[in-house]
Amino acid sequence: MNQALPEGAIDDLALRRFLRTEVEPHAEHWEHDRRVPRAVFDRAAEIGLCALMAPYEDGGRGLRLPELVDVFKTIAYGDMGFAFALIPHNNLCAAIAASDDYAHRDALLARLVTGEALGAFLLTEPQAGTHASSISTTAVETATGWRLTGEKAWITNAPHSDILRVYAQTEPGSGSRGIAAFIVEASTPGVIRLGPYDMLGSHSIGAGGFRFEDAEIGTDQMLSPPGVAYRAAMDSIGLARVLVCALALGVLERALDVATERVKSRHAFGARLADQQGLRWLLADVSTDLEAARALTMNAARAIDEDLPGSMVTTAHAKKFAARAATRGLEQCMQALGADGLRQSHPLARHLAGAKMTHYLDGSTEAQNLVIAKALFD
């Protein structure tokens, strides 16, 4: 007899069935096609994956950050890019839900949590990545609202996004103080969806860009005013960094499982590969890194969830280590597979590209070192 799920929880069996039927068989095709079909997101919404961070009373799942880590780790075990594509959408749900004074809150949230609309986070620009306060996209006030002009780059899930959280400078030269956040429908005249990027891998992330050519929006479409928006953006990125750690855990766990099963089933020179001390110790080291990355990730998740002092530094440690452990571990596991690790039938090459991306997503490894060093020396 199945026990009833806790309020808001994701059905683990349904999640694994979704990954087994909708993600695993198609992930390699997504790499070739450079996109994930929109219908996959519709089916993801059916099991609650588009409502993870919205409050339960608003139709969401209301999951805490440690619970989100487990969910995103599980999705990344199947495909890291698709897992990350769900993060900005869910982050937007949380931001909309927290804005009780936003005029369109209820109607917009209803579209997002059901997956009718997909959301995106537009902060990065072609010349403004880690230095986000230097964005040049402008929002000029008009008699009826605002006029947006500029370009955004490296936008996750760009091919399918309907609702855009756009960060723009309202007072050029004022740095982060002048940045505001606006909710913009992708169908707005003057909003141009640019083509997808051709990358090393993980094309299921849906990376692309948007250009704004005098796009007119209403006064009531400002989500966060200047003086508030930039801090809100940094909070969203801090949370997303922990979830990037979860993605690193997922791909590393998958690699270790594949490599372990492989060396247990193969023989060479009259003995099991699993009995070769070199391979045993190689994978034992990967297992240790996985456990350490998991501990650091959960520590960061609790720190942010409980708003503990120093959570930014705790998160920087976790993201830096998890990304490095995943990349190094994928390489070691592929080495344990030998030449077969290059075959399409083994997903490790695809996961290796995903592991490499974790070094850049929501703040590079070098940016994490800036945070850590500042805590040490300033």
C-alpha cells in the first residue's frame, strides 16, 4: 500500500518514470537538434516540475532548498542541461510569488506553475557577465511606461521562454543602484528572440539571447524597483548556485554508477577489471569526492534556507568544489571505461560537457574564489 506523499512533495516514482521515458531516450537527439521539444516541458509540468518553488497555496510545491537539491540532482542524473533549464523558470515563480504588490501576480503565477508559460532570467549581456552591475540595457521612462533597449546573452531556455524577467538600467552611470527588473512577455513588439548557441554540449539548456529594440511596456510591469532589483537578482543567483551544485552531484553520481557497473562486468588478462587495484582506487577517489561535494552542497542549502551568516561564502565553497569534483570525476570514470567511454551508448561524454558547464553557470569558479578570498583577507 502506497503511503500518501507529504504536502507539496514530488512523487519520486513519477519523476523517475518521466526521466526514463521522456528524457533518457531523447537526450542525445536533443544534442543533435540543439533544442528540447516544448512538449517535454508540458509533461514536466504535469508532475510538478514547473511549480517547485511556488507556495503550495498558489498551486506550487513550496519545496525548501535542501529538498530542491534532491530533485535537481535526480533530474541531472538523466540530463544536466534539461535540469538547469527548469531552474530560472522556478526561480521566477518564487520571485513572482514573493511580490504581493505586483499587479499581475496571481494571473502570471497561475500560468507559470501549470507550465502554460515558461519563464527566463535576463541579466547577463554580451559584455557584462560576472560584472552584472555594469549592464547597458536601458529602461527609459515614457508617458505610459518604459522603453527597453539593449541585448541579453546566455539566457537559459531561450527558445521556449514566454515570460522574461529583464534587468535594465534606469539611470545610466549609477551602477547597481539604477537597475530595475521588469516582467516582459516575449511576444511584445520590439522583443527579438535570437538563435540558439552552438556549444560544446548540453544544448538542452537552451542557451540563446534576446534583443530589445524600443520595446514598450507598461508602468505596471516593473517587478522590482531600483535599489531593490539588483539585490533580488543576487539572491536568485545565490540560490541557483546551490542548485548548480546539485546538478554536479547528479552527473557525478551517474558517472560513478556507470563506471562501477562496467568494471564489475568486464574481464581482462584473466581477471575482473573490478579486481584491479588501480581501477578500484580510482573509483574510490571519485566516491569520496562525491560524498564531500554532497556534504558541502547540503551545508550551503541549509545556510541559504535558514538565512545564516556567511551563506555566500558557504555557497562559493560548495559550487567551486562540486564543479571541480564533477569534471575530474567524469574524466576518471570515462578513463575507467576505456575507449567504450566515447560511445554514444554511454552518456558520460554528454555528462562531461555538462560538468564543465557547472564551472560557469551562475558565477564562474574564479568568481567563487573572489568571494572566498574576500572573506579571508578583507
